[in-house]
Amino acid sequence: MTDNQLRCALAFRLESHGESSRSADDVETGGVAMSDLSLSSATAVVLAKYDHASQYESGGSEGSLYGGRDKSYADATALVIGNDPPSANGAGISGFKVVQSEIHQVVYGVDGDGLCLAVITGLKYPSRIAIQMLMELHKTFTNKFGFQFKSATANSLTKKSKPLLVEVCKKYDDLTKVDKGANLLAKVDEVKTSMQGNIAAMLVNSEQAEGLAAQSEQLNEQANVFKKKSTQLKKNMWWKNLKLTILLVLLVVGILAVILVPLILRARKAAKKND
């Protein structure tokens, strides 16, 4: 499973395995200069850890570094760092390394005093943003625990540093807020989605317009047929009325003829008798 999720943030103190010399100040404070560390291997003591993945995941398999209920992620990360410790080169945190597995990646770096910060992310989370996060976390962590971490025992700073770790994880959990490239891509995707919606709406409107045009054409055809039929019906009614009128006229003429003809004949006969 690959994703761009931010999973865990951790703080370690690196201690050398070799027979390197340590200054009196280092012995008293419990710290060790990174110039004295063996680059082949070291012990990474877990000072603080925050399982950010537990905010959105229910759990993971043992040793998977997936977060959730799997609390072995800190020990597993300590082994990764111990087997391939980073080397500080300059002020602040540096010597960043990225170790990947099939489902996640561990990004970590160290400063000159042996303070090693690490973050676990999904494989698609940009490692440059993870490094940016570690550099910001290093400033705030050293400002608050710059002296304590050198003599702190395992996991003793987890509770104290939780608000700090929560804040930085929340900030870097949303890539669009910390990565201009991701922000630009998000805007492009937003515009793309909007354009796709507009195109889909246009297609729907076009289909509706075509449907309306077809209905309008059908109505026009029906209107033409109705007009023709009404004209034909009008003509038929006119001829029918004309026939009825002629029949009525003939009937009236016939009735008058039946009545008037006998009267006329009788009048003529009477006139002849008088003559």
C-alpha cells in the first residue's frame, strides 16, 4: 500500500558503538559529538515519539511502521537508524537519509550534538518536504529540549514534546499548505474537476437542447398536420353546408310549387268560366 500520508515523528539520541574518545562535557551531559560517532553503526535511544497515524488508522501489523496500535515503530526505526546512522556536516540538522520499504519510508537526519530526528511517511510523500519538516522540528525541539535530550532517558520526552510534535505533524500532514508544487497541483486538479463538471453540464444541456429541438420539430410537424386537417375539415363542412342549403331551397320551392300551382290553376279555370 503506497500513499502520501504522514505517519510518525520521532526523536533519538545517537550513541557510538566504537571506541571513540568522548570529551568530559559529553560524558557529564550524556551526549556525544557526531564527529566521534562510528559511521558504520550506532545506538539510537528513543527520546520522544508521536504516532500521528493513529489519528486516521486503526492499526498495523507488527513491525510494519504503519502506526495505529503498532507501537513497535519506534524500536524498528531505531534499528534502521542504528544500522545506517547519518553524519552531521555543518550547523543544524543534516546528513539526511531516506530508507524505503514496500509500504513506507523513513527520513532522518542528525545534528552535531547527536540529536537525530526522524519521520515515517507513505512512499508518495515527498522526501524533500519530510526533510523540510525535520529542519523546522529541529529548531523548535532544540529550543525547548536542547540541554535535556543529552541526558534524557528512553521515552522521557514523549509526553513533554507531544504538543510540539502534534503541531508540526498537523502542519505537514496537508501537503498543499507546505508544498508549493502540491498546492499548484491541487489547484490544477480543482480547475480540472471544475472544467470536467462544466463540460458535463454542457453536454447535458446540449442533449437537452437537442431533445427540445426534436420535440419542437415534432410539434411543428403535428401543427402542420393539424392545419391541413383543419383546412380540409373546413372545406368539407362548407360543402356540406352548401348541400344542405341547396336541399332546403329545393324543398321550399317544391312546397311552394305544390301549394301555389293548384291555386293558380283554379284561378285560371275560374277566370275562364267568368268569361
